[in-house]
Amino acid sequence: MRIAVLGATGATGTLLVTAALEQGLPVTAIARQPGRVPARPGLTTVAADVHDPESIARAVAGSDVLLSGLGVVKGNPPGVLTAGAKAVVASGVPRVVWLGAVGTGPSVDVAGPLTRALLSVFLRDEVADKVAADATIIAAGGTVFHAGMLTDGPVAPGRRTLSLDRTPRRFFPGRVSRATVAAAMVEEAVQGQFPGQTVTISST
């Protein structure tokens, strides 16, 4: 199984690459500036841009699953997530595991009112882009991880991936380390337990 990682130079994308390599999986790291990805055994780097769907299709050729750590970077044109989702789906890669944000789209009720209020303030201009991107991935049979506030730190003990109907409702915003998210997404890439679903991550 070959894993492609979109957004491989970002904070979460870097950990997705590492987590997949640690599982012994060959990885194709996709980035606009692939020279920023450190060389490692089992790793191939490819230049591509989500606003150039043909470059994404070339980059994922031969991959079995694409993991996306794509995020919104200040200064980038709006709609980058939706453009990325459409390019990935059009590429024909067999499966997609996508990173979204809890409190948007189908996980609104899970997040609770405080999280929704914070999102409306801090991600006001990005929520619609996130919702549209997630919907594109779900419609194509992919899996979307809705993570809480991302932090640094190790993989959390007792990590579990939960469907939305099994996710506890929270009043206060949940936090989860990027390493925990990366581990869960790589696990889903290998096991394929939640096709066409939005899921969350629980830890003890």
C-alpha cells in the first residue's frame, strides 16, 4: 500500500508523513515546495498545487490512499480546501482520508455552543470552505476526521476513532494533539473502517 500525503510541509502533514513511514508504508509527499520535505527512506516527494488538478492527478498516480493535512494559510486565495478536495476526487485515487474541524458541517451538534462560537470568530471566513470540502470528500466515499483544537505533543493513550453517533457531546472545546490525529488517520488509511463517514477522535 502506498500513501500519498497532501499538504506534506504543514504541521499536521509532516506528522502524517512520519506516522505512515513508521508503519513501514511507502509515502509520496505532495507539496508546492517539495524541497522543504526532508529526505527519508521510503519517501518520494512530488511538486503539485491544488489549483492545478492535473498536477495532483500526476502526484497521486500509483497511490492507494491519500491523506490530507491541507490547511488554510494566511495570504492564500480563498477556497483552497474546496479546490483541494475537488482535485483529489478528480484524481481517481482509490480512497481519501481528509482532515476537517469539529463544529463544522455534520459535527456542529457534537461540538457544543462554545466551540461553535469560537469557530464563528476565529474561522469565520473558512467555515464555508471547510464544509464544502468535507462534503466533496464524503460524497466520493472518503473519510473525514473532525478534530478539535490541534496541539503539539505525543500520541494520546487510549486513542479511538468514533462515528458521530458515538461521539460524546461537549460544552468546552476539545483538544487533540496533531500526532494523535496523524496516527488515527494512518490507521484509517490501512483499515478503511469508516468509508463515507465523518468521524472524531477520543482519547483517555
